[in-house]
Amino acid sequence: MVAYDEFAMFAENAAEQGIEWSGPPTVRRESVPLPSGLALSALVWGTAEPELVLIHGGAQNAHTWDTVALALDRPLVAVDLPGHGRSDHRPGHDYGPVSMADDVAVAVEALAPAAEAVVGMSLGGLTAICLAAGYPSLVRRLGVVDVTPGTDRKKAEPIIAFIDGPEYFDSFEAILDRTIEHNPTRSRSSLRRGVLHNAHETDDGRWTWNYDRTRDRPRGGRTEAGFEDLWEKVSAVAAPTALWQGGAWSVVDEADVAEWMRRLPASVHEVVDGAGHSIQGDRPLELAALIEDLLRTSVK
């Protein structure tokens, strides 16, 4: 048995990045009922009105933002997308950004209706775009981490190869070793925390991931939701926006950036040196600083 307390590892996050530690942050888990009868789970940081909403990527969970949240030291909400973390799995296993944005909107309305910004990474970034397009009153500023509707299976192949790996592992060490293999630049301690937050031990002693592995699969070179169809959602975003791209490797290419800037010419585009696709994991302090910049952006 591997001990796990989701709120017991924040000091490790802080120490690893040199964040000043004055004691455990105030964090609670909330469950928001959805019209479907399912529930969306979220972490609420702080006791004041949340100023920020964070949305993780596919096969991740709300704890991917822990170090960023510690660095920001702001009241915020980090959601678990449907089928991820502690949110309910959908019976139809459909996890497209458009429909997930509808569920996230319910959670934002309930937990952070006055948030100054919404930041989403990868699948969460596409979901945040759909949220901004469909629910503009909930997205006053939009930050998107290393994704555009131009992201396809070829660009995301390293991620897909990891996600589509074995369903079960004989031990915690086995699932951790596979994670380390696919994330060679990250520390073992950070990946250990990530696995503890994102996997669980089954009754027979094996380990498996928490996210819904029976989700819709990419087919014919198209992503599960036909992401290229979401460019019109980008055009519909009225909020100030920022697109943050990994500098070490990215699922966003020059053509994607050009199309993004054509549609949102006032958008800020930043490349984060040394970061891969998961900027919040590779360079959390740099991403926190970029989020602070976004929060200072004037809103019309």
C-alpha cells in the first residue's frame, strides 16, 4: 500500500521550485452537480473569491497546477475535466472540448463566477477556448497553454503514445518508471507526486490511471472532436488572450501560431524556453509570471 493524501505534498512542490513556504495553503475539494446528473470535481484554493480558473490537459487532473497555484498565491479554482481526476466519467465516454465547456461553465458559475481569467492547457486549452466563445461573461481573459485547433494526431504523437500505453501496471514502481521514461527532463519526485494524484491501486494490487481510458479515440488522423473545426471558436473569443508555447517541444507549429494571430491579432504569443508541452510541469514559475501578466491586461 502506497500512502496518499492529496493535500500533503504541497511543501514538496514549493521546495522543488524554491517557493517560500509559510505553511500549508488552504485548499478544499468541491463537487459541482451537473444537469446530466453527473458531477464535476474541483480544487478551490484560498478562502476569498476565486480570481482564476485553471483547466488541465487530457489524461491529467487538477493537481497538475499545484506548483503554479503555490507560486501565484491567489485564490483560484482548478477543475477536474469530465472523465478525469475525481470528476465522474461520462457513460458515452465522449470528451470533446465543446461539450466539456458546457460542464465547466456550470462549475465556473458555481465556484468562480467573477474570475479575472481562465487558463487552459492542451485539451483544457481547447475547452477554455470553447468556454470563452460560448460563455463570454465567464471568461474575462483567456490564457491557452501549448495548443491550438491546428493540433492533430501527428503533432501530439508522443503524448498519444504515453496515454495509449498499458492499462494496468503490476506495481506503483512500474507505473512510475513508465512515467519517468516518457518525461526524462522532470525530477523523479515531481513525477511521483503526479502519479499519486493521477492513478490508484486496484483491488488486485495492480495500478491504473484515474482518467477514463474508454474515451473516444482519434480516427483517420483527426482528433476526437475534430479540433480543426474549432478555429471559428477562436475567432469568436472577445476576451484578451495569450498563447503560450513550449520552447523545447510543442504540439503547436509556426502555421498554427500564424493562424491564431490572424484570427486574434491582439493576442500575446510567448515561447517558454526549456518547457515542453506541459509548461506548468516543466517551467511552473515562468508560467505563473505569464499568468500574472495576463491578469494585468486591460479589459474593455
